[in-house]
Amino acid sequence: MELAGFEDVSTEMIKVPFEFESAEEYLGYWSDGGNPVPEKMNADWEARGGSREALRGEIGTVVRDEYEDGKGIHFTAVLGWGRKAGQ
């Protein structure tokens, strides 16, 4: 931000909840939501001989085991603010 001409710059990292009722709800959002990121991931997986169902199963296992069945998913966001120089 300072390179863009801001002064008195501050930043803060915060946890942002991204929670679902279950791993299955998350998988529906991730796999069937039309998001280009999972679509690219699925296409790359298939190009290497994998199946979408196998990938979905692996992701579901991780969400169930590591993220409280979809209720404990959190991302980190960086908030930044400042004042435009001379103002």
C-alpha cells in the first residue's frame, strides 16, 4: 500500500469462517457450484487419470476428519488500511 502512495498503513490478519452444515454440503458447493477453481482442479485430476468421484471422496474425507465435518473451515484474510498521502 505504501508503494501505491498510502501513509499510516496498518494491516491485520483475521480468521474468516467458511462453515457448512456437513462435508456433503461443502462438497456440493465445491464440486457443483460452477466455480472455475474446482473445475480446473477436477479437469487436471482427470487429465492425469483420476476420477471426479475419487477426488470428491478424498476431499470429503479431509473435510470430515480435519474440519469438523465442514463446521470448522476458516480462511485467513489480510485487512489493510491507510491514508492517501497528502490528505
